[in-house]
Amino acid sequence: MGVGLVEVLVALLILSTALLALVSLQTRSLQFNHGAYMRSQANIFAYDIIERIRINNPNPNLSINPNLAAYNISLATYPLNTPPVAAPLAAADLDQWRRAIATNLPNGQGSIGCDAVTAVCTVTIVWNESNASEENAARFQDEGKSTFVYEARL
């Protein structure tokens, strides 16, 4: 009778270990899936601003294009409580783009560097990938940050 109880306990131990492994596997799968979704969103935002720059480029055959300099911005947190910018077109594009990043990516920030001579624009999007609290995010600023860089010739 005692042997049967031991067999049941061993079977229960094996079953519970297997279930814990499956839960861990499912959790990691969800984390990786969410990370892939964030990278896809960053890719869409980068492509969006490159196309906006391309549309606002009236004469792409110029050797030096002054319109590209209007899109140069540095990486900074964007305040969402400010009114939307309507004009000029470059400022409105940047306002809509940065609002979309800040709204859709956790602690999302974007920067653009366009070279007017080579007509190459580099778009950098940074967001917080970790599930850490605000205190931990402030203490370890680079930990948990993901960076997406997209470069295109216009």
C-alpha cells in the first residue's frame, strides 16, 4: 500500500514539473511575440517617416536638398499634451510621427538625421522593452531599451 502512494507522489512530481515547464515556455513565447510586434511597429513608423520625407521632397535631383534639413531631430521624449502642429509640412509630419511613436511604443522616442548632400536619412527609434517599474527604468536607463535603426537614400 505504501509503494502505490510513493508511485502516485512521484507521478505527481513529474506532472507538476512538466506543467511548470509548459507555463514557462508559454510565458517566454508571449514575451518574444510582443517583442516582435514592437519591432514591427518600429519598422512601420520608420518607413512612414521616410515616405513622408520623400513626398515632401519637391526636387530630388538637386545636388543639395535643403528640405531634408527640416526633418533633422534629436532623440527626446515627446510631450503628448501639446497641441498638434499644422504647418509647415515638415513640422506637421514630425509632430504626427513622434506622437504615434510615443503613443504606440512604451517610452517610445524617435530621431532623424538627414544629410542634404548624400540624401541619406537615418531614422532611429528607441523604446523600453522591459516590464520594469519606473524606478528601475530610471536607475538602469539603458537596460531593457530596444533600438531600431533604418537608413534610406531618398
